[in-house]
Amino acid sequence: MSSRDVILGRVRRAIADVRQDDTPYEQAVDRSYLREHGARSAAETVDLLAENLADYRAIVHHCDADGLASTIAGLLAERGSASVVVPAGLDEAWLAATDVTRVPDRLDSTPHELDAVDSVVTACAVAIAETGTLVLDGSPDQGRRRITLVPDHHICVVRVPDQVVSSVPQALERLDPARPLTWISGPSATSDIELDRVEGVHGPRTLEVVLVSGE
């Protein structure tokens, strides 16, 4: 008898008298917990999102649909970007005001190739006001996860108020758990034992969020 068989035997004996619970998963956990903290209007929820994004050191911009292309062009120019990764399903109109070289999101792109790109522009799946979090789910306008982890500058467009929710429970209702979810709360950052903050270790050093109304 192998060690594996011995261990599994002990586990089976230990749980032999445990009653089987056939409760469906959806009913197994009490979901009566508080779903959001306080009652806010849609505008107040967007304001809270902007406040918490900024608190996490993201750079927040506001514009309407007509000004989105010029806003993105201005951010790329201010950054000095010569190239930008573009997800396959990104609205072409978003980049209509810039002549920065487009780099398509390709399956065979290497980390070295992506590291040479200056910026990436994506949409998002949902934004959470209470935590200042953006969630990407790999949809066509967001692309593969790696394009938002390797380039040093990420511009993320959030349609407000439609894509903004107050809380994590509300966000989970909109998300498909089978998709590759990326949760972003500010630019990538870490701290050592002396609490010296270093940004850009695990993802973009700079996160710019454009809150666009009327999209």
C-alpha cells in the first residue's frame, strides 16, 4: 500500500459519519448580507469611483462620447507614445484622432514584443465604485490579459454610468466566472519590508482611466 492510499484511507474513515449535504450551491450560502454601503444616486456612484481610483493613484479623466477620441489622443501624446496595443474589438473611432502606430493583439505576441510597446487602450467589463476597481473579462474590446500586464501605460475607458456598480456583489452578478477576469485597483505596485512603494512590478506603472458619458 502506498503512502497515498494510506492518507486517502484515513480521510475516508474520518468523514465516514459526515452526513451528505445535497443543498444546491446557490442555496448553500446565506446571501442576505449587505450588498452596498449606503444609498447613492448614479452620479454619486460615479463620483465615488473616481475618488477611489485616484486614491489608488490612477489618473482619472472625464469626457463625453464626442470628446473621447481627442482625449485618448492627448493622453498618448502627453505620454510620448509611439505605439499602442489595440484589442481586436476596440471601437476604431476611439483612436481616430491619433496616428500612433497600432499593434494588434495577436495570439503569438511575445512578452518581449509587448514590452517594446508604449501603451495599451482597452475598454472594461465593469467598474466597482466602493473599491475603485476595474474588471476586464477578455472581451473583444479588452483583449488578452497579457496586453494589460506588460506595456507600461494602460488607458482604460469606462462607460458611465452604465458600467459602474457600487459593490463587489453587484459586479459579480454581471461577470461570467468562466472568463479570464483581471481585477485592477490602480497601477501595479508593491512594497518591501520597509514599506518603500515600487510601481510597475507586476503590470503597468501608469493607469489612466477615462470616464466617458454618452457612449
